[in-house]
Amino acid sequence: MRLQAKSATLFIAIGLALYAALFYAADRLVYRTGKSNPLYKIAVAEPTHFDWVILDASHAMPLDFADFNGFMEKETGLHIVNLASPGSGPLYNRFVFEQFLTKHRTRNLLYIVDSFAFYHVTWNEERFTDAKLLGRTPFDAAIASRLLSYCLNEGVDFRALLDYVTGFSKINNRARFERDIWEGEKQFGRVFRPSPAMTKSRISYLYPKLPTPAGLARYLEVFDGLVALAQQQGVHVLVIKVPVPPDFRGQIPNESEFDAALSGLLARRQIAFLDLSAELPEPRFYFDTDHLNRAGVTELFEKHLKTILLATSVRQ
């Protein structure tokens, strides 16, 4: 009986050791193949102090496609890190910004706002359980601790924490040896041919349910917490909307109500809000229904963003 117990203990110990080795190897691989995951970017960021942090969902991501972030840094002489990720609302963005502040500092925060991210759990609490995000997030005790807090206090599913600390999505990531590049980056040089059907489908995807005042109130409060955190750290905050095609913009539900609510919040915080959504109406500036291509981000940078980044930095 005692021999059987020893054998079982040895078997379990060997199994745990093998799993630990597998976990370690999978986590190391994240560093070899990482690129777009915001928590990976924080983990490998070399400067301690940045001039700008950029946050949002996918509409901010083209500013970091290919070599464009490096181009902006060269043109402005500023240190910029883009921590946007696809489908990420203010709850996940706040989580990312909190992690950034554990190791780094920034003078400015540029939040590129998308109304779809302020209405539904899909883009907020449920982002934490996304296997693609978890599979590319390096292990850090601070992330695990913060994730536990979000499970206890923010309604995040405990399965997100379990997945993260066991490395389940990381170990089972079928694309583990591929570079972590969002699919949109592969189309960065493309020019999209307008399609009403594709635009309608995209709007339905981003707004799976009709926007509600309760949902907006919930995530505006979360966003306000992010802004308050930044201001407590002495960070200057600027909120903008980037250009989207007119047919896409015209189908966004309840956008005037969203703009009014957001403007009121930002006014109370004395934060500037710049709406550039109508600035680039031509199809040649987009690679799909609503994302800027290389020509689009270049035009946005040269006409607006370069001045914004430099002017704000000079004033400080």
C-alpha cells in the first residue's frame, strides 16, 4: 500500500514537472513570436518613460502596422507605444494601462475612441477570456494578481484567471510558431472596394445588440476610471475619433447620443475631444470597411496627428 502511494506521488510529481516545463517553453515562445499583444509590448518595452501611449480597439492598430510607429517616432522625435488590441473596450484598456504603469511612465495618453466598445460585455469582460489574447500574453505575477482582482470586482469570468495561470491557451495555441500579427496588418497596403453588404455585416458584428443607456453608463464609468488614473499620475489625456468611411459612419447606431455623453464626461475632466471621423471620406484610404490603410494613416498623421503629438508635447 505504501509502495503504491509512493508510486502515485512520483507519477504526479513527474506529470507536474513535465507540465511546468511545457508551460515555461510556451511562455518563452511568446517572446520569440510576439508583436501585437499589448501586454507583450509592455513586457519588452525598453524605454522606461514614453511621450505617448495609444489605447483603443482595432481602429488605432494601423498606427502600429508594419513600420509606421517607428516612422511616427522618427518624424516627431518622440517615444510612442501603441497598446491597442482588436475588439478591446475601456475595461480591457484600463487593465492594460494599469499594467503599463507598474513598470513604465508616460507624459501623454491618446485614447482613440470607438462607440461600439462602450455598450457590451463582448468587448469588455469577455475580452479577458479570449484564447487568442491569452495565448499571446506573457506570464507575469502582476498580471495574474490584477486579473484576480478583476474577477473579484469587475465581473470577469474566473476561467480567464484559470486559463492564464495554467497557460492552457498558450500551450494549446495552434499558431504558436507564427508571428503574432493581427490579420488586418496583412492587408495594410490594400485599397478596399466599398461594399454595402460588408459594411452592414460589420456594423452588425460590432453592435450585436441595440445600444442601451445602461450599457453606455457602465462603460463610461469604467472609462472615467481609466482617465482618473491617468490624471492622478500626471498624464495628459487626449481623446479622438479617427476617420472612417461615410457609409460606415452613417450606419453607427445612437452615435449622436454617445458623442453627447462622452463629451459631457470629458468636459468635466477638462479633456479635449477631437472628432476626425469625417476627415478622410475617400475609399482609397481604407483597407476594409472601416480601417485605415497605409495611405490613410499617412494622411492622418501628416494632416493632424503629427501636429497633435508635437504640440501637446511642447506645451508640457
